[in-house]
Amino acid sequence: MSEGEGETSKAVRNTAAAAGTLGCLASPLILGGGVVIVIIIGGFGVLLAPVIALILLFGGGGGSDAANQDYGEQAQAAFEGDGKGELAEGTVPDDLLEPIEDAGGVCDAIGPVVIASQIMHESGFNKDLVGPDGEEGISQLPPEKFDEFGDDGDPFEPEDSIEAQGEYLCRLAEDVQGMIDAGEAEGEVLDLTLAAYEVGLEAVRAGHGIEGNTEAQAYVAGVRAQFARYQGIGGTLDPTVGPTPTST
């Protein structure tokens, strides 16, 4: 988990604990000024209220209610998707496009949208960030994991960090699939993989998945909340503008 998290991530974390026992629901709401707010209670029991993400994406709700409704539905579909689509043009810095696409092509389970979304959630594309537990660089890998997957690179070089991120995620996805096949965990491979990146593989195994693990659930929701951004839904944002790092 990174030291820097955006307002969307905070909103997810602040609402996660309140929704653990609720079922699946997606309810688009139209508020004053045409702003669409989509409240999603995902299959893993987290109440997601990506209000800030949608406002950022849709410029504060400008345009017709019908258009905003459509955008909201697209954002919801992106949140619930597998993140395997192509990155929308202009959504990441030009010099990081190839490393992100390469990292998203290491295995079938992880796409470039997932890589970019996780980077935004982890560090806001801050290559110099050091997390509270020593996580380093743009992808916020713990030093021991970077040493294992970083191919003798520098964790503060974005290309090296992103390469290690992709390799580590794919190893986790392979391990998670094995746990699911063995009946040791339940859930989607992508969700459990992201959770394992945050809380560790053994925590996912011990919990037989992420049901009831608020930290893991909130992390998965926080990454998924960025999928719409990197699929270009609602327009292209400045790829250099990310969350302001704050302590967690």
C-alpha cells in the first residue's frame, strides 16, 4: 500500500466498513447539476462511491442528463470489468506508455489498464515516493519484492519499477489461480491478485479470499475505480495529474 492515495481512494476506504453485509447493487443517481453518482456494492461486499472519480471524469457533470447517465453506466461497466482493454490514448505519460503496455502483456490475467490504474492508486505516478513500510518508487513494491522481480534495476526508475510490478502481479495471479483451483480461496483472480499485492498472499489464503478483509476489499475497489480513467471513459485527463500523497 502506498503512502499517497487520492480522494477517490479515501472515499472508498471511508465507506468500505459500512457495507460488508450488503448484496450486489448498482444504482445510478442524478443529482443537481446533472452530476451522475454511481453507487456500487460489488461482489466482494465493498460499498463503492466513486463520486470524485466521476466528477473528475465528466467535468463536474456538464452535458445532458442522458449523456451523464451513459457515462456513469460505462464507468460502472469498467469498474466491474477485467481491465484487459487497451489504454486510451493520452491517459499515461508518453515515456511510460511502452513500459506499462509491456507490463500488461506479461500474462493474460493482467492488462495495461490494471497496471496504470494500480500505479495511480499506489503513487499517483510519483517515481520518488517512499511508502510508510518502505515501499519504493512509482509501483510501491516492497524492497524484497523488487529485488526478486526487478531484474537488478533501480526501484526509483519508473521503467524498472513497472517491469517488476508486472512480473510480480503475474506471479501472484498464478499463485491465486492455484489457490482457487485447490479450493483454498474464492473470488475473481484479478481481485485476489490485487489484494495479495496489498495484504500479502498468505493473508488472502488465510481468509479464503477477501470476504471480510476490509483493507483488501478497499484496495481492490480503489484500483478498480481507476479503470474508467484509463479506458478513456468521459474524456482524457492530464496523465501527469494524480492524487496528492498523504499519510495513511
